[in-house]
Amino acid sequence: MSERVIKPVGRGFLFLDSHPAGCAQLVRDLAAQVDRRAPERRTALVIGSSSGYGLATTIAGLARYGIDGVGVSFEKAPTARRTATAGWYRTAETAALAAELGSSFSFVNADAFADTTKTEVLDLIAERFGGIDHLIYSVAAPRRVDQRNGETYQSAIKAIGAAHTTKSLAFDDGQPVLQEVGIEVATDDEIAQTVKVMGGEDWARWVEALSERGLLNPGFNTVALTYIGSDLTGPIYRQGSIGAAKADLEQTALTLSKDGVQAMTSVNGAAVTQASSAIPGIGLYVSLLHNVLGDELQSPIQQSIALWDQLTGATPLDLDDEGRIRLDRWELNDDVQSAVRDRWESATQDNITNVADTAWFFAEVRRLYGFDVPTTNYESPTEVDTPWP
């Protein structure tokens, strides 16, 4: 046993430790928002199952449809000095949830980009299930090592064509600070490397590996989660180096859709995640968006419920002209975007807490690490040596 009191110590949006009890309660709170439907014994593989939309998709699938399958993520175990990563604790609780729901769901802690991981996961699927019905690809990583050529690729958050300056939100001792952040122009090599990390190549390798092993069940479908977002964040996101990777992801969906494979991208709405909080301007934008929408801002778990309903055929696919599932229509509504733009343009250091829900955003960031979760006792010692399930 290794119990201790854990406090949120860190800098900006990064914390050194995570709170196991808070992370566990967060999983339970997400599951409590999902209405149960009759299990159909579908089998799914979720790549990136421990955080953000990947976590929400895993929990929604378990709690709504009782899916069986495998989740893959890459998390750090606890050490003598530090707790495990938040995703480690969330995965442990998700595994407990799956067991309570009667689902056969395993979790593999390994680099999703590695061929050795693919072999391990596919062996597990073959042994336990014989095939899968769904593959959800939700990977957010800063770098990728390609074992096939030994190359290491590093993603870049940069503009394309011309430098850009954006308003951005930071915090100093928990107080919001409005900043102007300059975004450099990406080189051709930086764009290419970002596509290698965040584009569709690895997604395609997973699908191809499953197909080669005969592990795709009839009616198989797969989605890679993506984002478009507002014109306000376009220069740093959709028109930037990240956007080049997302365009590659969407092109990959078209390439994969053959021989009984239905491949799509799912355009999700804005959310507070560990990946998105690191992108300049996104924190401010989401804070403004929440100020406009309040409780009408659709959470990742709400969107994941809608995604599962569409993937299972319970509701029709909501596709745009390019064949993408659209879960973000609420965000890109003209009236919503107009209201967000007004707040963006009028935002100053003096009025930032009035036009943007900065306190809500900072609390959401803390919840990513298991802090600020209601009903969690942060004054009592908590066990940090939670085993991987």
C-alpha cells in the first residue's frame, strides 16, 4: 500500500501528479450520463482509450451497448516520486466498470504506433473474440516512431503560408491571463512530419493488419476522430500544420472504404482535453463557446453516445457532403459562431472573466488530472499504486 495526500502541483495546464480517486470518480460520473440500451454483443477496438474523446467513446460504448473488445493507450505507471498518469487511473476504473457491466473488455498499455503492439492486440482479438465490428481511432501524440524505417517524426503546431498571431488564454496562480501568441510558419518538413504523426497512415495500418488476419466481421466500420472548428482558430488549427494532418486523415477514410470496410471520420465538437489545451487560442475559444452555450455545449460523452447510435445503426448516419460524420453542428451554428466572435473581438484582460468562462475552463483542465471532481475528498490520503487492469 502506498497512500498519500495529492495536491495539484504544476505549471499552466500541466500537472506533475494525478489524483487516483478523482480520476476514478470522473469515469463513474461519465458512465452515469449514459442511458443503457440492450446489449448487442458488439466487439470494438478503441485506439487511444484512456483520455479525451477516446475515453468518452469507450465509456459510452460500454455503458450504452455493453461492447466487448480491447482498448489501447500509452500511460506511465506510478513511481516512488510521482503518481501514475491520469489515463492510467482512468483505465483502471474503466476496466472495473466493464466488469460490472458484464463486458469482456481488455486494456493494453503500449505504443499504438508500434507493429509489436498491433501483433499483441490482434492476437488478443483473435483469441478472445475472433473478430471486431468497430474500430475507433483517437490518437493524440506529439511524436511517432515508425518501427518499419526507424524514423522518429515530431508533430508541430504551426501556421502554413504566413505567420499568425492569435489571442490565447493562460493562467497565473489560477488567474486568467489574456495573451497575444505568435505562431511561426511551418516548413515543408514540419508539415510532412505532422502528417506522419497525426494523419491517417497508422489508422490504415491497423485496418490493414486486421484485414490480413481475417479479423473484420461482416458489416465492420471504423471511424477516426477529427475536428474542424471555427474560423477563429482556423489559422492555427484547420489551416495549419495540424489541419494538413486532419486532411490526410479524411483522405485515408476514402482510401480505406473498400472490400467490405466502411471508413469515416467523425468531426467532433470543441472540448477541453489534454491535447487541445496545449494549442494556442483553443482554451480561449472553448471558454468563450461555453460562455455562449452554457449547458447546451455538448460534452464528449454526449457526442460519443450519438456516435455509437450511428455506428450501430440505431440512428441514421449524419454525414456531410464529404462523407464525414458531423457531431459538431451545434458548435458551428451561425448564431453561436457570431456570438463567440463578438466575445473574441471584445475580449481584454479587464473583461476576460465576463466574456469567457475562464473559471469553468480551468476547473475542466484540473479535472483532466482528477482534481476538482465533486464528491472526491482531497484532504485524505489515497492509494497511488493502482495496478494496470
